[in-house]
Amino acid sequence: MKNELIDNPFEGGPYGARSLGELSLVGAAPALALAVQNAIGCKVKQITVTPEYIMELMKVN
């Protein structure tokens, strides 16, 4: 993969900026949820994986 910076301002963004880099963050939350699921052996059904939610899952199962 080759990244290039192209000077092409976007009128709809702040200071002419376009979005950049969000795609690298898209997989982080589901990956964390899957890691927790594999660790505790319970199905994680929401992305907000808090310690309280994990304890709730472990009590149910």
C-alpha cells in the first residue's frame, strides 16, 4: 500500500480538511469485544464493553 498526500482542499470540511484515518479505527471495537468473548466464554452483544458489562455477562452464564 502506498499513501500519497494530495493537496485538494474540501470545501465542506474544517480548514479544507477531509476525513483521514477513520478506517483504521473501525475494527478496534469489534476486535476488543471478540477478545473479551473468547476470554470469558460468553457472547458479547454490545460494543461498549465495560467492566460492569463483563461482570454481568459472567453472572448470567
